Amino acid sequence: MSTGSETDTPDSTDGVLAEQLLRLTRRLHRIQKRHLEPLGITPAQGRLLRLVAHHGGEQPPRMADLAKRLEVVPRAVTTLVDGLETADCVRRVPDPANRRVIRIELTETGRATLRRLRSARTGAAEEILAPLTAAQREVLGGLLNALADAPAGIPAERGC
């Protein structure tokens, strides 16, 4: 005779948690998209702009560097750069050492868009986190760091 509910197993709990995370991710994406719409950029373009701005090299990043960091195929970066270039947020520049290599640099419009992007992201975060107290936000931050920092493919240790 079983003393616990068969639906209360760690596997079913993990499934419920995974579904909750997916629902939250979709909700966050919708809210972020709504906050970015007035800027005329997509969340993916915003991520690319942030990568270009925070690239830690002496020269602007190469298209291949951006594709690798975004974990997408180079063609996807080309499409994102096309849209941002049309909006005058970035420009393609040839690499001085190898003219076949294209680098992506921010324009002044891109820097201004980044400032507005930060404000929009803050607004989206405030909206999504509004139901939580400061203490709950701190706990959530710790939990999210634990999940984000866990080595890939290695399950975290479970408590008792």
C-alpha cells in the first residue's frame, strides 16, 4: 500500500516546475516584447545590441563572434544585423587586417537605443516582479543563479 500520492514523485514535481518555468519564460518574453515595441526592435535585436556594446575587445566583434555568443547560425546574425543597420543602430565595418572579415560596431543611434533599451528592460522586470516582496526577489535571484550557474548536463544535488 502506498502512503504518498503517486503524482507527488520528484519526476512529476520536476515536470510541473519545468512547465511553470516555460510559462514564466513565455510571459516574460511577451512583456519584454511589449516594452520594446516602441523602440522598434525585437528582443533578439536588443540582445545583439547589448553583445556588441559589451564586447571586450580592442576591435568591434566579428559576425562569427556574435553568432557564437548568441548560439545561432551566422545567417540568423546577418538578419538581425540587417534590421539594426536599417535602423542605423549598427554598421558593418571591414576588419583592417582581413578585408573579408566583417565587424559590427554601434552607431550613436545604437548607443541611444541601448539607453532606451535598458529603461524598457527595467520596466519589463518591474512588471514581472511586481507580485514579489523584496525578500522573495532575493530568494528568486539566488535560485535563478543556482540554475544558471549549474554545469550543463550535471543535475544539481537534491536536498532531503
